[in-house]
Amino acid sequence: MTTSDLDVNLIATFRAIAGSEREVRRMIVEYGGVVRAEPGNVFFEVYTDADDEANFVIIERYQHQAAFDGHLATEVGAVFNQALTPLIEGAASELQFLTRRL
């Protein structure tokens, strides 16, 4: 089995700028519906920190690297990220890639 055959798992975290939490939530929920319909997406789950709704956590899984690459290449993703960037702290979300060992 090659690494391209393995599923891709990641956690994306970011913090909404004060006052933009509602708009960020609306955007990410809408975008999540698009991502879930992409070929090879297993799940795209949206969370906020239990104590701070400005902190967002997105957990994603794709069936394989090609599905994740396809996700990254979508125009809707580029438009989403461009619209999200001015509403969050920092230049982009922080990504943590995970390897399933079970």
C-alpha cells in the first residue's frame, strides 16, 4: 500500500475576528455542505470550542490522497478561503494532518 492509497485525515483550526463569528459560522456550515458532496469526502465536521465560539475546529477525512487533492483544487474552495481570510485571525487556518494507526 502506498501513501496515496491511505485516507487523508486532518484538523483545521482558526479563530474568528471579534464580531465576525456569526458570518464565519454561516460560511463554514454552507461550505461544509459543498465539501460533503465532493467525491471521496468521508466527513467534514464543524465544531466550535465549548467555551469560546470564536474558535472553530473542522475535522475532515478523505478516502485517499487523490480525493483530498481534488478538494484542494476546487474553485468553490478558493472562493471560500478568499472570503474567510479577512474574517479570521492570522493568514489561514492551522492544519494538523493525522495518521490512523488502528
